[in-house]
Amino acid sequence: PVSMSFGRLAILGVGLIGGSLARALRERGAVESVVGCGRDRGNLERALELGVIDAWTHDPLEAVRGADIVVVAVTLGATADILARIA
């Protein structure tokens, strides 16, 4: 059982790592809702269909607004830009 839970999780980069983490946290009841952020609309819509995320956006700042926890799961080359945009 999870002893700590969060309301809203923002996953920046809903790929294999980000999506797997979101799914695991949801299955364990550690998060109430998950918003995903990424560049590929098809991947985001698929994650929504699979129940990995509850909502999605292409805008990192929108994704992190109101989040209790933020996970950055983008490629190394995109990390600096993402962090600068949400700072």
C-alpha cells in the first residue's frame, strides 16, 4: 500500500519511461489525476485511450500548472529547454 499520495501528476514526456511511471503510480493509488505533455499528438491520445493519463497538452507550462508532482521524462537534449520553460 502507498502511504503517500498526490493529487495531480504532470508527466513531461509520455513515452516508455514517463508512461510506465504514470501507470504504476496510478495503479498503486499514488495519484488522483495525470496530465501528460509531449510533442506527438498520436502518442498522447493513445496514452489517454489506455488510461495512462487523464488529459494532455503540448504546453509544458500548462501541464505543470497546479501539479503536486512533476516528472521530466524527455530526452537529454530536450531537458534544458523544458526546465527553462517551466522555471
